Amino acid sequence: MSKAKSLEEQIEIAAKEKKQKDDRLNELLQKKKEQDEKAKNERLKERGAIVESLIEGAETLTNEEIKTLLQDALTAHK
């Protein structure tokens, strides 16, 4: 009977270790997601600055006007 208890203890230990590993994996995945979001936000900020520096009066245009202007410029480029 002590073997069965020992097996039960091993199962408990393995389950606990699995939960700890799952928790660590979730923590790392969350950190990766946050890093990716931060990089994306930085990239978008930089690209927005580039667009504003190249379009005279960009700060007075709406997002839709900027979009249309860029679409027209890119379509004319094809």
C-alpha cells in the first residue's frame, strides 16, 4: 500500500510542477506580448512622425485625409 501512496505523492508533485511551469509559461508569454505591443507602438509613433515631417500641414489634416493622400500617392506610384 505504501507504493500506491508514493505514486499518489509523485502524481501530486508532478501536477504541482506542471502548474508552476504553466504559470511560468503564461508569464513569459504575457511579457512577450507586452514587448511586442511596445515595439509596435514605438514603430507607429516613429512612422507617424515621418509622415508628419513629409506632409506639409499634416497636423491640420484628419486621419481620413492623411489616409486618402497616402493612398493616392501610392496608387500614382504603381
